[in-house]
Amino acid sequence: MWQHNGKTIKEGKSWISTDGIKHPTNWAVWSDSVKKSFGLVWVNDPAPYDSRFYWDANTPKALNDVNAVDEEGNARLDADGNQVVTLGLKSIAIAKTKETAENILSKTDWYVIKATEVSNYTVPSSITTYRAAVRTASNTIETAITNAANHAAFMALYDVPVDSEGKRTGNAPIHDWPDEI
């Protein structure tokens, strides 16, 4: 991409150089030497990266929680005097897993509520089995998150398994929930 004084110049748009000259919208047809004579510099596009796991192409997000500090290295405290903590990828993923489990279970909560309020009602076994499977899946996912030894292992939890032809064979470990009933 072409830049002028650190600012990206978009093709098809006019731009004003630091000397106040307004350049036309068709500046992209100029030769590279003419572009450079007007102060344009070619900069390679940054490497692509997955923003779920990286801040930029070279900076992975922290896996574990980090105590926040100020510019001088002192602990940052909240209004109540407690340490401010920046959640790591693992804590965020575990919280999302718990939220997903809660959302899945909420669809069948009424069976359990009815069983506590109506003396002659019993939750169907298919529902209790399903709810147990959801809780087991949640525990399995949380354990996998916790046990991810490094960034690569954590990212692998999001990989969908495929066969030799590239066809999906299951769910990514982080999303391996039982089928809804």
C-alpha cells in the first residue's frame, strides 16, 4: 500500500501532500518513480493474524490473567482499592463456556422447575440425560482450556476436525456440545 507521511493513500481518492498540493484521484496510474517523487512510500501490508488470539501479527494475547500496572510498574487499583486484573484468553474462554452452558440449560430449566413445584411430575430421563451431558461437556471444555500449555495448544481448541478430504468430522473442542434435543 502507498503511504504519505505514515498515512495510507487510497486508490481512487485524491490526497494532499505536506507541501499543500492536492493530487488527483487517478494518482495510482503514475509510475513508482513519480509516486516516490511526490513523497509516497510503498509499505507492505501487515501479515494477516487472527484477532481472537493476537493483538497484531507479532503480539499474542496473554493466555493467563495479568495484574494491571501503571507506567511506573505500580499496581493499578480500582475505586475500592482492589488490584485491576486484565483477563487472559483462558479466563475469557472459560467465562464464555459457562455462559454457553447456562444458555443451553436454560431451554430445559422449566422441566426442573416444574418438578420442584408439581409433586406428581418427574423430569423425563431424556432431559436429565441431556442436561448431564451439557454439564459434562462444559467441564471437559473448561479442563481443556485450563490445560492448554501454550498459545498453540489454546488455539488448537478452536480447530474443527476434518478428514483427509477436508470435510468436517465434528466440532472444534471449544464448541463440542451435545446435540440439542
